Amino acid sequence: MARKLTDVVKNSKPSAEVKRLTKIIETQQQQIDEERSAKFKLKLGRKKSIKGKTFVRVIIPDSHGSHIDQGAASALLNDLELLTPKQVVFLGDHLDCGGFLAQHFCLGFLPETGASFAEDVAAANEFLDQVQQRTGNVESYYLQGNHESRIEKWIIKETLRNPADAQMFYDMFGTEAVLNLKKRKIDIVDRDKCYNGLPNRGMIRLGKCCFTHGLRCGVNAPKATLDDVGDNIVFGHTHRLGSFIKTNIHGTIGSWSMGCLCELAPLYGDTRISGWAHAYGLQIVESDGTFLTIQVPIVNSQSLLTHLLKAGL
């Protein structure tokens, strides 16, 4: 019976010449693969072990009392129900102190005088109440802003610079008094005092990050503030959302402007577009003070973080 051609090919042994040529082809292919392979190899370091537990720090920017934006505030409060912060930092200007207290600021429209100081205080207290209902009495700081400082300016003017009378008025109408900060166990950060060995007044350091109400204004405030301070810094005041990161001889440092929770179109802005943004801040902090800063934008009264937290991310 005739054998099939395939069987012959299958059962036949390759000649020495075929073996030699095959070996040459394999060697050449190996050389080509080696030439194509990357000459640079990553040296993977050891995976960093996190000693101790991380915790959440919530950073709450300017809400301006009776000028608070209800939708933006609600978005923050909804997120707080899903977060368990260990620290809360209020960046200041949670009182607006408009009306007669704005005598050092040029008022341009009658409605700007519409809210009384009592209404402004009530609005700020309500906001603090709602925040603390969701966070409990955690470690908290209240940095006085330039709007709260209007109270002290008014007191000095009304008491004709009499120290004793001025102190009495401040004990009655100062930020700490009208917002019940002692009762709330919230530490106040005065604008005229230095803290944590820092040379700048009204600034505190928590871990590896500094916090202040604000040193600069405008769209370039993050860069200018970082140049001023030379260290990690978080601030409010500008009502804008922004950041600036750079590396110097000491390492990588950053500056973060946390937006605001107040109305985005102030009357004194007249017809100008403000460029402000609703937002608040989060920091995930390690036991050694190292932190990750997250700026949480609030758009149309909605925070995307709510959906991420519910998804377990």
C-alpha cells in the first residue's frame, strides 16, 4: 500500500543541514528580541507600610452667614453623613458681618444692608449646628477671617479705643462669643496671634500642612501663597478653587484654595462674573502627618463624592 505524503514528512528526520539552519534562525531571532527589549529596568522599591491608622480631615471654606448658598451647604452636609472625620477645620468668614459692620467696606446696593447682625449670627450658628450633628465633637478649629475682623474694628471705633470697654464689647459680640465656640469645643484661631511656632499670625499647622484664612486674592493666589509661605498651605478667602504644586530643595510642597459655600454672585460684584466655585476639602492623613488633599467641587448643588462614597470607593 502506498504511504501518504504527510506520513512520510511527519516520520522523516530532519537532516543535519536543516538543523543547522534552524539553529541559526533561532539565534538570530533571540538577538533581535534582545535588541528590541528595553535597556532600562525599573528598580521597584519596597512597598511602603503604613504604620497606624489614617484619618479624615474635613476643610470647610467661607460660607458667609446669611449669604450661605443653601444647595452647596446641603451637598457638604450630605457628604458629612458618609464621612467620619477626626478633624474639622473651618477656614473663616462663616460670619459675613455685613450691614452696619461693613462700614469699612464700600457698600454699593441697599439690599446689602438687608441682613441684620442677629440674622447673620443665627445663620452661622445653624450651619455649625448642622455640621456638628454629623461630625460630633471632633477636634475642630475655627480660623477667623477678614469678615469676622469687622466686629473688632467696629468695637474699637465705638469704644473710642478704650481697652477695657473694647474687651467688654468683644466678650459680648466677638466671634467666639456669638458662635458659642467654647461650648462647641471648637478652638478659635485669632488673626492677631501666632500658633505652633509659625511666624505668620492667624495660621496653624496640623501635621505636615498649614492652614490660614487667606493671604492673597485672585486667580494666582495658590502660587503666590505658596511662594510666601514656602510650605504646604490650605486657605479660603478667594472663593476660588485652585492649587499649585512645586518642588524645592526640601521636597514637593503644595498650596490649595478651597472655594466657598456662599452665593457665587455677590451684590458688590455688580455685573461682573466672579469666577468663584462651590467646593470643600478633604485630607486623608497618615499617622506621621503625610496627607493627600482632595478638593471636592460642588456643581449645581451636587457633590460627586457622594456617589463615590456610596459605591465604597
